[in-house]
Amino acid sequence: MGFFISDALADAAPAAAAGPVGGDSMSIIFLVGFMVIFYLMIWRPQAKRAKEQKNLLSNLQKGDEVVTSGGIAGKITKVTDDFVVIEVSDTVELKIQKGAIGATLPKGTLKAI
């Protein structure tokens, strides 16, 4: 089976001892590029969503139509510091935390449903 594999013969010339050219600068450029991509794809969008959610929760008022993160839609009847009371139907009111509010709906959406 030796005829399928050719013999590896060492070259008589001494090998060059020089390392890769620009290795340190390339790793720094790679690290900076990774940090920029991390900022643009993860950090900034997350901060933007958090800011929008904070503004949404601070601007809640009586009469707003909202949807909770659990999917319950209703109209706000009372707002306190940490909790909101939403009217789901004529006789049912639910007290939920403000953080559970997922989105506000345009006025009149609940009547159309």
C-alpha cells in the first residue's frame, strides 16, 4: 500500500522563523469589530425596547384600551403606582401589574372585537 502514498521529503533549506505579519493588529481589529456588531445588534435594540416600554407604562391613563402580555384586552378604569384595574366586560374588572401591559390599542378597538 506504500505506492499510494508518496514519501514526504524534508527540504534541506532552514525554515524561516518569522511569525505572522500583523497578527496583533488583526486581533484588535477583530475585537473592535465584534464589539461594534454586539452593540448594533443586541445592546441598542434592547435599550430602545426598554425605553419604549417605560414610556408606555408611564403614559397610561384612565380610558386607554390595552392588551396584557397574557393576551387579555380591556379598558383601564383605575391607575395607581404599581397596578392598573382593567375592565374586561361590563361586570368583570381585573387588577394587574403595570409591567404586564404589553401594548395600547387605538380607541374603539374593543367595540370592534
